[in-house]
Amino acid sequence: MKQYLRKQLFRIHRIIGLLVGALLLLLSTTGAILVFSEEIDHSLHSNIYHITPGTQPKPLQELMNQARLSLRGNAPYLYFLRLPQEPQEPAVIRAEYSSDHKIYIYLNPYTGEVIHQHTGKGNLNGFLLYLHFTLLSGKTGATIILIGGILLLISVVTGILVYRKAISKVLFFRVKLEWHSRTRRWRNLHRIVGVWALLFNLLIAFTGIMIERKVLDARKKGDDTIATPALAVSYETLLSKARAQIPEFKPVSIRPPKKNGDPVRVLGHAREAAFWGLYSSSVFFDAHTGNVKKTVDFSQAPFTDKFNACIVPLHFGNYGGIPVKILYSLFALTPGLLSVSGFLIWYRRKYIIKTHQR
């Protein structure tokens, strides 16, 4: 019975690997590059991300007006994606036409000049994100990626059950690569890589599924956004009030109402660790009166909020500096390597060995 169960698990593991092998290779490659995509973009376009500081920043509403004037037609929704955190940084505004059509506008905060624009897929980071999560195919591609993530999770679990006796051997270096051996090189490589990347691939599969669900959810919602309204109070007043609500609060983003009745949200970070990202704490304001409606101090957030907040950092590895990113980039290649080695193991058993036995 145990032998039969093991054979069935191995069969499932093998079939899944063959079905999604090419997809895993694509996700593995794009994921490894995505870890460093922001650094690459900043290096290639340093003139966009580094400006000459001026004496006095323009009012934020004026920057918003300049961004709107730079667009063709009327964007349904604009918001401050990133406020300057340093004197030499630009202000970044995002214009949303739909889930798959966004424009990023970079402005000099001291002059109001639009220094750069690109679409959601118009830079390396955006293009790779769309490819990684939607295959550049919107809802259909996102559905395929979600199914691929679920299959990867099943593949990892069945791999644990099938190769459970080899786990301790690999961890204690009792399984050698044996690259000179035609019969064992790919099998041993598959086991060694699979074991050492076991926890990482479980983590990536689970967090990827969680993110992909949000990607699909964003595409299910109707396009009922409104044009960004003129607020009754200035953005600067809201920022001042937000800083007073949470000790050491540093605003990063301002999001006006997206639907009638929605609040204005000021997102940022305070005393929480960098692991939780730049947008973990927030203050909600009434769009008409400017009164505080809700305050979220992430340092006092419940477990569920912290669980949801850790999904993206754990998937992308953007929380521990260059050393962590290097590890993530290397481990991100393992699903692709496992798909290649798994295919070669199958191909050898299916065709080469049978050919020689005839």
C-alpha cells in the first residue's frame, strides 16, 4: 500500500512538473531579475530619480494639476504614489485608466516640471511585473499564473513526500552531485536543489498564490472610479494632521477618494521595521471636512494585518538589503532549474533507457 501510494505521488509530481515546467522556467527567470529590477531601473535612469534640490517645494495640488495637464484626455483617477522622501527625489503620481492601463508621472517637486512619464509596462520593473503576474494577458494570464502557483505548491508537497528519505541525506551532504555519471547527474541535481530550496519554494508558491488572488480580484471589480476630486482641505494640511496622529510618522503616499464616499488615505511608515514596507501605517480623512476618520498605527496592528502585510516582502525579498536580495535571486532560479532537471530525468527514462533496452 505504501509503495503504491508513493508511486502515485511520484506520478503526480512528475505530471505537474511536465505540465508547468515551461511556465516555472519563465516565472523563475523573471522572478530572479525582479529582485533587482528597481536597482537596475535607477541605474539606467538616474536622471529621473535624482534631481537638483530647490529652495521651496510647490504645493502638492499644483503638482497634481500639472500631472493632469500632461495627460491626453482625462485620467479617471490620479494619486501620489510616492512623495519625495529626500530633497533630491521626484514626486511620483500614478494615473489609473484601468487595471492594465496606468501611467506613472515623475515631477520636479520644486518647479512642477514633468520630467518623465511611462506606462505600467514602460519600464523594466513594470514590464517584468506584468509578465510575471499576468503573462501580459490580463485576467486570462493572471488565471494561468494562479493555477501554475497552485500546481507548484502541490509539486513541492508531493516532492517532500516522495523524496522524504533523501532530505536528511542531502542536508548532511551524503548525496553527491556525481556530474560524471550519466545515470545519476540529473537525478542527484534535482534532489539536491529541491531539498535546499524546499522552504523557499514553499514560501514563494504560497505568497505567489496570495498575491495572484489580489491581482485577479482587481480585475473582477468594475471600472467605477471617479476623476480625482479637488479636496476641501490642502494636501499639506492632511499631511500635518497625519504626522500628529502617529508618532514618527513619515508620509509616503496620498490616495484621494476612488469612489464617492471614500476617505482620503495618507499612507506611510513610523516605528515599524522596514520589513513591513513603506505603506504599512495610514491615516484616513473625510474628503469634505478633513477630519480624521481612522488611524492605523502598524506597530499596534493585529496579527491578521501583519500577516497580510508580510506577503509581498516575503515574495520579493525587498526587506533585507543586497545580501537578502542576492539570496532571493539565486533561490528564485531553483524552480526553473528543477523543471529543467525534472524534464531531463523524465526524457532519459522515457526515451533513452527504453531505446537502449530494445
